[in-house]
Amino acid sequence: MVGPGAAEPSATEPALEVGRRLAERGAVVVCGGLGGVMEAACRGASERGGTTLGLLPGVDRSEANPYLEVAVPTGLGEARNTLVVRAADAVIAVAGEFGTLSEIAFALKVGKPVVGIGTWELARGGEEVDAIRRASSAEEAVAQALELAER
């Protein structure tokens, strides 16, 4: 699960539902461990008894959102984005700033499927690149991500 650390309800509401649905399907929510979309997804997963793992940018566990079951301080700053992607079988991106864009790009580079809800659109030389699967709801995003992860 990737998305901005500071997010509006238009992003946190679908992230909350993504977390719930991932937990209901037995998936572990892996994220950057901070606030915004990450916290919302972890909260949703926690509400349904799911497992949450956060790879924190700093060295202090107290920076973690309160819904993380496992908080791993990496001390890597934004470089921890690569660890988030590597730990995932598929990436669901909700909204996003440049950190989210870096996670999407890295996921695509290493062959991890990316499903997006209201996130970045990609273009190369002015031509759209159709690399991110689009979902209009949390339910659709989770179904697509889990199906793609199984492949």
C-alpha cells in the first residue's frame, strides 16, 4: 500500500477500505508506516484483525502510526520506498505525491504489478503509458492486486 503521508479524506477513505479488504482476504498490509494513506490502510486492516508492517524512514519506532503491528525503523529515509516495494507481491497506490510516484516507478521497474485509485498517470514523450491498472473502488483494487500477485 502506497500513498501520501498527508492526505485528504478523498484518499484516506479508499485506503481505509483497501486495508479492510486486504485483511479480510488474509493479505499483509506493507507500507511506509507513517500517516495519511498508510495509517488509514493500517487502521482498516487492524479493524479486521489483519497484519500490518511498516518500513519506517527514520530510526525511531515512535514515528510509526498507531495501527502498525510490526514497525521496522530503517534509517534509510525515502530510500526505504524500495524496501516497501520489494516486500510486496503487488502494489496498490492511492492518490500520491512524488514519494508515491517513486514507489510506482520502482515497482514497475522490478516487475511488480501496480493498481491505482486516483493516482499518477504516466506518459513517455507525450504518449500515455498504460502501466498502472486502474480501479474505481477499494474492492476492485484489492481484487486486481491479489489476482496479479498470484500470477
